[in-house]
Amino acid sequence: MPWAAALANQSAVARRLLGQSTRLSQNLIGQLLNELGFDPALKAELQALAAQPGGARADALIDVVHRNPDSTPAAITLLLALRRSGQLDAAAPAGHRPAAIPRRIVQYWPEPPTGEVAQGMEICAALHPGWDHVRFDFAAALDYVAAHFPSEVLTACDRAARLGQFSAVFRLAVLSREGGWFIDGAVRCLAPLESLPRPDAVLWGLQDEVSALSDRVIGCAPGEAVVDRALSRAVEAINRGDNDIPWLATGPGLLTRAFAQVLASREADRGAWLADRFVADRVALRGLLIPDYVTS
């Protein structure tokens, strides 16, 4: 698949420098290709659609997602087609529209942050005077979930902590309940979030190097359907004992599937729904955000 080849090429050098394997069977690309290998009919259908122009391809892929809602490769391929057809970065509607996303920034780090992480969080707060800027460590985040969510969510968070997936589930929980922006501790803000393109969007996301919906920077209105669905699916999967890798189970893979599923379900108003949501590519953020400032 095009996204698989692109990500494999982009990540090979970094993996060598980190002493990690560049073999596809031992990284994310291998996981996605393995998923396609279990469904040769879907793989053939996605390959056949590759030759279609962007808009027509996106329309066809919405039907593919509707029939294969749990396929991460299908969801990623749809987001790639939407990007190429310009549907992920539509211009703001005519006339002024107030921001739908609350002026609230949430950041999480398991322990009290130090060094570059602490510095980045201080810069983020300084860039947003008058905004709510809330930091959680593990204990405070767990208390928040216990106070505001039913027992199955708390159980999932407790299990997620043992699986190294707590921050991903907490991110979905706090955004679902309150909306606002979740800025990962590894992200460095260079400018106020109001200077980002489409601050009026109901959902604001970032497309990563594999064309998935990143969880590093995400903003939404309370009750956003994509976030709600991702949270529900994460809780179900963790409490069921699924053992997918975190990227697929609770991270960008999950968010991408949720986005594609909700879009595919909006038969009557897909265009309007998509126009209210904005997904930036990394190039558009130059001078505004560094998504991977902290690398270790």
C-alpha cells in the first residue's frame, strides 16, 4: 500500500539510529500488512481503488469502511484519499464563527515533569494567557476518571496503566467529557493555538506520517462523536483483554478507525460533517508546533 511504503522509507533511518529493527515484520508497518494479509479480498479492493482520482476514490473508500469498520488499513487509506482531494483541510465557512473548542489545554505526564517536558509545558501556558491550562500526573488523572466516569472506564484505565496505554485512554476520556485541547508532553508549542488554521473547527487533528489521525495534538468540542466512539472502543477492547499494539488499540490507529466509522455513518450530511472538522498535515504546522520535540 502507498502509505506502507512511505512510512517504511521515512522510518528506516530513525530506526537504525535507535538500534531498532527495520524489518517490516517487527514494526507497525508489518502489523498493518499482516492485517491486510488476513483479508486478501479487502487488500485487492484497496489496491484496485488506488488508480481512481481523489474525490471518487474517497467516496468509494467510505463504502469500503462501511463494510469493514474495524479495518485500520481501510481507514488510513480513506484519510489519505481525503487529504489528496482536499477534504481534510477545507477553508473556514464564510463569515465569523466562534471557536467551538473550549479555551482549555490539558497536558499529562506520569510524574511531575522536569527538563524539556516541564519547559515545554511552561511555554504552552505562557502562550495562552486567559486559557485554562491543566496538568495531570498519573494519580490526579486516575482520580479524575474515578470521579467522572462509570466503573468500566476506571477499570479500563487501571488495566491500561499496566499495558502502557493509560495516557491514551485518559486523553480520550477528558476530551470526551470537557472538550478542549490535549497537547502531548512531547509537543512544543511555538505559537498560540488560535493561530492554527481553522480554529473554528469542531474537531481539530493532525495527520501523521502514515496518514493516520495523530493523538499528539487534538482539540474538540465536548461530546465529539469521533472521540466518544474511540473512548468506547478503547474501553471495550481493554476490558475484553485484546492484545493489539498500543498504536492500534488506543492510539492513532483507533482514532483513525473512529473518524472513518463516524464519517461513513453520516449518509445524509457527510459533506457538512466533514467541513466542520479539520485535519492538518505536518507541513502546515511549521512555525506553530513541533509534534515530536521530546524524543526520549
